[in-house]
Amino acid sequence: MANEITNAVPLKRQQKVQAAELSTDILKGLADLAPSTTLSSLSEHLNIPASKLHRYLQALLANGFAEQDAETSQYKLGPTALYVAAAALGSLDVVKVATPYVRQLCLDIQETCFLAIWANKGPTVIHLEEAPKAFTMVTKVGSVLPLMESSTGQVFCSYIPEDELKKTHGIDNLGKIRAKILKIREQGINGIHGKVMTGVNAMSAPIFDIHQRIVGVITVIGMQDTFDVNFDSESGKLLCRTVREVSYKLGCNLDAM
């Protein structure tokens, strides 16, 4: 009897470990198939039977690690998963250093501002400060922005080596934005007029680290009829000053660039 109890303890512990491993696999799968996915697609992606997967998803839903859309029944990462991800990303210097600057920039310009970093899927919004007059936006924390079309994406394209862009995103021709890239490098700032969202302007500038590598982009967005995205506008000057200060805090010698 004693041996049966003793043997049951490690077995139970092993079952918990396996359950934890499977749960993390499911979370990774939801991230791979973001922004949302069906049960069958997730089952095929993870090679896990749908019935078993459904049981684990119910536990993740109950704890906020996953969410299910009431209309489409598709699954996605939940607020608890995003909270954990934000805490992990918060350990990165650029997020810690830049966040208060993004907040102050929002107060100074009175327009919505956000910080994006380069993640697995491309330019990803990691911190967002909404202005009091903010309009309804599609961009939220966790949003992955278009690489070639968005103001933020174009700034990343301007400073990330082309061979890396080709390797990670299959981009082997920057020709259509080549002139834009040269202009961004010359002015240190980028502005677009209503290209990603109709009626919305965006202005972005890069943050560099001690190795003079781009580690983030701060973007300001506002209504097209009121927000001036010219690099020599007051908003443009404030944005440039902000990214310079953040880069300096990260150890970047901008004078050497």
C-alpha cells in the first residue's frame, strides 16, 4: 500500500508537467496563428486531437489565457496571456525607457502615440497612449503593422539590413519604397497621409541602442485634417527630440551615426 502511494506521487507530478507543457504549446499555437484561429486549424497546427484540445482550451478560457469570439467561435490569446507577455517584454530596456517618454509625448502633442518593437511577425505595438480626443482605432497593443505600407513599418525597413528582411519576411525588393527609405534616413522621421487608415495621418521616428541598431519606433497618429506630419512641424520636432532622448538613454551616440 505504501509503495502504491509513493508511486502515485511522481505519477501525479508527471501528469501536471505534461499538462503544463501542453498548455504552453497551445498558447504558442495561438500566437503562431494570431490574430485568431478555429479549433480545427489549431488542432491541425499542433497535431493534437480536437477533443483533447477543446478540454485544455476551456481551462485556458477560464483563466483568461485564451478568448473565444462569440460570433465566429474562433480562439485567440486572452488578456492574461497579453499581461504575461507585456511583463516579459517589459524587461527589455527599450520598453522600460521609452514608455514614460511616449506618455509625455502624448500629453505634449495631444495626439495618440505608441511604441512598436520588432517582433517575430514584424512591427508590433507594445505600448499605447491614447489622447483625450482619440478616435476609434484598429491599432491596439499587440497589433502587427504592415511592413511596407505603415509609417512604422517603413521606418523599420529603413534601418534593418535588407538580407534580414528577406530572411525573416521574404522581402527581396524594397524598390517601391526606396526613395522613401532614403528620405527617412536623411530626415530621421517618416510621415504618411491616410495610407493605412483613411483620414488618419501617422508620423514615426526610430529609437537606437548602444550598438546603433534600431530597437523601436515611436509613432504619432491623428486626424488627417488637423495633424501635420511634416518633419519640420512642431509635432515632428517634438517626436525627433523624444526619440533622440530615448536613444541617448539607451547608450546610443547619435553624433557618431
